[in-house]
Amino acid sequence: MKRLFAALAVTALTISPAAAAPRAIPIQLGSIFTAPIGSEGFTISGKSAIYLQNANNKSADVVVTATDLSGQQSWQRVIDGGFDEVGSAITTDPLGNIWIAGASAIAPPSETPTSVAGIDNPDGVAIDAPAKLRPDMNQLTLWKVSPAGELIGTYISAQKSVPIVNAMSANNSGVAIVGNIAGTPFLVNVVAGVFGKVVTIGTAKTELNAVARNSDGTTTIFGSSAESLAGKKLAGIRDGILMKVSKTGAVTSLVRSSANKASRSWVSGDAGNFVSGPVITGKVIETAVTKFTPAFAPTWTMRLPSNGPSTTLTANGNFYLALASKSAIAGISGWKPTTPSLLVITFDSKGVMKAATALPGLVTPISLAYSPIRGVTGMASSADGTVSIFTLVSR
């Protein structure tokens, strides 16, 4: 009976909901806009598109730029604490505040200029000490910027090594950050500007790629692992993982997504538990997309031929998947790319495809965001690395 149940469960997970679609959907064209030079991250705050950039001035600075609906710059904020700062992730909270997570350098001890009277300095003029090399960037740093571009706060937590931020999530009660420090994956929550305990999860064999901070203070993490975690053993070459972490930092639930002789990973996920990631079996690459319940039970899933990268978004009652598609997809008419090309698929709550949007010239999805004013907007790069913004509505 157990084997029969397991077989039925596996069968349910591998049925593509597209097979149940009443008709094939036609390809529609989206619109592509130029992003500010050097844009590395993107989010939406009200009617403004918000871009994350890193600039090298006298020191490395974080730059946040906002543009309006016409693409004109509304404001720009250069975050410069006098020493090197690097922003790695950006998001907004429900109030439209902008949060950036990254790392900054520790300021060296201040020194008082020394007055030396002598033959070479007869007047005893204060001479500045030679500039010292910058210290390691071992401060985990969080910046808060208002919707109008004002820097509201800078919050710092010193670490023993350089923190690498992979993703972040913000809600009304705080911010969750995931990444790694010296190769060890970590999660930390920040509430009212105060960093909580840094929770380490696994070893360098585990990656934490996305995070969602829940309204009850728990966090959901999406990633991959090639080791046993929370009592769950490795099943494939590498498994995708979903985990729930309590307020106190305990892993209370963990589900592995695996395939025989395959490497899997969840690279994108949100508070709606809508996730995507690559499935690599030998030389075959697919993107798996799955909608999970809050208890991590899959409600629908499918695999699509791709080049690997993807990102997801739950918004306005729909589910959006952006992927680098490289061949025809069942259920989508008129889609036959000869090289990897960006495609955004809109699903309903049952996993049926409602729309498919092509963005000619773009290849690799970076992020998706939504606001009632701007609708669904995304960032992606072309084959030469040029970064652009796109919408699902044709101009």
C-alpha cells in the first residue's frame, strides 16, 4: 500500500497541468526599456521603478535610482559612509520603503594628526597620516531608504568574515536576509533595526537562494543542498530544498525536491510558496516550477525545457514564471526559439497557462516585481550582458 501511494504521489507530481489546458495560448509581445547603466538589482515602490547600482568613487558606494512611469529619473541616492559599501540585494516593504542588504568596511581607528617641528616642517603644520588600506568588508549592512529617496537608517552587524548576501525579504515587522559567511549558509532577521541571531544552516554543500519573511515572524527559505539537513538525507546528486525556520532559529520543517541522478535547486521563491529552479540530468536542462501549500505540499508542478535561469512572482491572483527558454513548449503556440530567449508565462491558481509573453533580445531573467500602478515589471539581461527592464504589455 505504501509503495502504491508513493507511486501515485510521484505520478501526480510529474503531470503537467498544461496537458489539461483546453487550448494552446498564443505568444504576445512585451515591452523593453533601458535600465540605468550598472543596474544590478530591481524592485518597485508605488509608481517608481527602483534600481540598485554599485559605484566606485573615492570609495565604493551603493547607489539607488528611481524612475517614473515614463522612464525619467525621479531621484537618486548615493549611500557613502566614507568607507567601502556594496549592495547585493534590494526589496521593498508594504509601505514602499526600500531595503538594501550588503556589506561595508569597518572604519579604521581615527588618528589625530601629529604636529612635528623640525627642519622640514618649521611651522609645526599638522600633517595627515598616510591613508591606510581599507579593512575587510566584514560588516553585514542593511540600509533603509524612503519612497522619496531619503536615507532613513543604516544598520550594521560585524561578522568574523565577509558576508555574501544572496537574497532578502521585508514585511511590516522586519527583514530576513540569507547568504553565506566564509562558505557557511546563514539566515538573519532584523527587527526594528536590531539584528537577531545569525543562524547557520548546513555547510558549503548547501545554498540558500531565496527567502520569504512570514507575517508570524517565521521565515521560509528556498535553495539546494548536497548533504543531509534536519534529518532528511540527500536523494539525488543535489536536491532542491524548502524549509521553515521559527522565530528562534530552529528548522521546523524541511522538504527535499529530488530526481534520480539529477541536480536540482530552487533558485526563486516567495511568500506564496511559488518556486522555480533548474533540473539538470546529464546534458538535459529543464526548469521546474511548483506551487506549494503553506505545509509544503505540492498543488501543481511542471517542467519546461530551458537554459537554467528563472525567477517567479505571485501577484494579483496570478503566478508568473520568467525563464530562459530554448525550445518549443507544449501549450504555447508560435514559440520556437532557436537560441535561449526570455519568456514569461502567466499561470492561474490551478497551474493552467493563461498567457505567454516574449521579450525579443533578452535572455536571462533577474527579477520580477509588481505594483497596481505599474503592473508586472521585470529585469533581465541580453546575451552581451546588457540589462533592461520589461513589462508584459506591448507599447
